[in-house]
Amino acid sequence: EVQLVQSGAEVKKPGESLKISCKGSGYSFTSYWIGWVRQMPGKGLEWMGSIDPGDFDTRYRPSFQGQVTISADRSISTAYLQWSSLKASDTAIYYCARLRYSSGWFDYWGQGTLVTVSS
Amino acid sequence: QSVLTQPPSVSGAPGQRVTISCTGSSSNIGAGYDVHWYQQLPGTAPKLLIYANTNRPSGVPDRFSGSKSGTSASLAITGLQAEDEADYYCQSYDSSLSGGGVFGGGTKLTVL
């Protein structure tokens, strides 16, 4: 059974750093891209970027380029999303999902990680 | 606002048929890129409903169907049930935008 299990909810202060994770199981982790999707409170889905764990090819939507870093560790089948300096506007639920090729569809989703940034 | 336009809300009574539109342009749907649909029940992660315009993943009831024509796509739900009340999102690829695909703004389906 394909599963993506994300790390737990986080409460951070502005300016702090954060790295959240997404562990894949039940499939060949290096054979599928992993994407990250943001959902701000009461809002829709936003495509942030994606990574190919096979060769670490990483792509970002322009509005997220330079704001976050997407990475992966093939040895533990885990993808990451990280911030170096959080802002209050980063408060959102972040989903990882398995992509059917770099610009395809998301066929399996993680449960989401709620990130709250507040002073 | 997204490059894929969806109505903010639609509604229907149990048993009825509803459709949700997703309007794009010549750089996304009109360029031939596939459209995919997701259902997000309250408080849960999105779930793939339709992929590559018309295909249902295993386990998705055949009450859900997708179509695509020109620069638009549609999701149809027949035999509406209370459990269908959710947010629905379309997704495609846009050649004018770098870094991946795009989602529509989402449509809230209310079952009356």
C-alpha cells in the first residue's frame, strides 16, 4: 500500500527555521516525483514545487523560489520542505504528494502538516 | 487568482446531477495539457478523483466523470449524495509558468 506520512504540526516564531518531512512507503521512492502543495487558512491549493528523488532534479514555482528549499534523502525514502526564516504568512497546511511525472497529477497524498508561525 | 477558473460554489439536491467547470487558456488546457480533479472533504487531504481528463482511479465511483473540450474541462457528479459535499479542484500544466502545474481556485459543492 502506497503511503506518504508527514511530520507533525509545528508552532514557530517569525524568523525561526523549520524542516518538515514526508516519508514514502509501499513503492519505489526513486521512481516518482514528490510535490509540495500549500493551503493557507480557508484558501485553495497552491503548487509549490517538486523533486525527483532519483536524480534530485528540483523545480519551484516562481512565487516559492528562494522562499523554501525542497530536498530528499533516498536512503530513508523521505522528502523535505524547509524554511530558513519563517514569516507569519507561512502559516498554512503543507501537503506532500506523489506525482505521476514532473507535471502530471498527484495520485497519493500525505495527511498534511500544519505550520503555525506566530509571535 | 489562478490561471484556471472555477466557479466558487455550486449546489444541488440529493440525486441530482451537477457540473463544475474549469476554464483555462491556450497556454494550458487549450494547449492540450491534461486536466485532473481532486476532492477535498472538510478537514482532510485532497484525494485524486479524475486523472488525464476522463480517467477514474480505482475506488472512485462511476458517478464522477470528467470531460475536456477546447480551453475548458468539466467534472460531472450524478446521483448526488450528502457525502459528496466537499471542495473540488482542477489541475493542469501551463507552458507560460515555470516549475510545475497549476490548480484552479476550487469549487465548494453544497448538497441541499
